[in-house]
Amino acid sequence: MGPYSVDRCPCCGYRTGCITCPVCFWTNDGQSDDDAGVVRDGPNGDLSLSYARLNFAIYGASHPRYAEIVRAPRPDEYP
């Protein structure tokens, strides 16, 4: 496994086991609650983890542009 935990998505919280979560489309770059408000300018572009979580609550995806490509969590992925 890489340097980041891929068990639970830091954005949506589902246990997808993926670097890029198919449920919210957040790319796990190691960001956590400690720096959730920081925009890292990496694979998630101009999104902070906090803002991506807000987007997920509103749109069901880390960014509204991903709302059409994400999928619902499977029963085994619930936290």
C-alpha cells in the first residue's frame, strides 16, 4: 500500500479502498482533519478537503462536476 491510507475516504467516509474514491471522486493525497481547510493544489485542484466534504453533502460528489460520474456506495463500503 502507498503512503496514504486508502481504506476509508477522507471526504465521504466510505470504505472504498481506492486512491480516487468512486463514491465522491476525491483523490486521497494524505490530507486529513488537521489540514482540511488547506488547498494543496495537487490532484484535487482548487478543493480543500473541507470544501469537498461540503460539496459531497450537497451534490453527492467532491465537486459538482463529478456528480454524474460517481456511484452509490456498496453495502460493504459503509463506515
